[in-house]
Amino acid sequence: MAKKSKNERNDDLRPEYELGELLGTAVQGKYAERYREGTNLVRLAPDIAEAFPTEESVNEALRLVIQLTRLHTKPRQS
């Protein structure tokens, strides 16, 4: 699907609103390819992003949570 130019966009905004100003530096369809691939995108809160600045650090922490959950939910053997 070809992208429409700014002049070709058919939007429902009021004439007094300038779409370019509203979008600022936003990029339309920035994550579209990842979405089609089935990648899960999660937006982290600023404090969490500061504690886990890389994709790998987030994944490592979540794997630890999964392991701890499994340990906690295993039935105890007598």
C-alpha cells in the first residue's frame, strides 16, 4: 500500500488544525513492520525504562520473574 502525501491525506480534522503540527516529529507506521511480524511492543514507564535501559535487560528480568513464579507454584512433595 503506497503512502499518501500530506496533500492527499483524507482526514476529518477541522480546517483550523494543522496535522503536521499535531503530529510533530511522529512517524506514521513506525512499528508497522514489527507488528506484522508478530513482535510484541510494550511501552515502559519512564522509571522502569531507566532501571532497564536495554531490551536484553528487560528480557532477563522477566525471565527471572517467570522462574520465581514457577518455583513458588510447584507443589510441595512430602
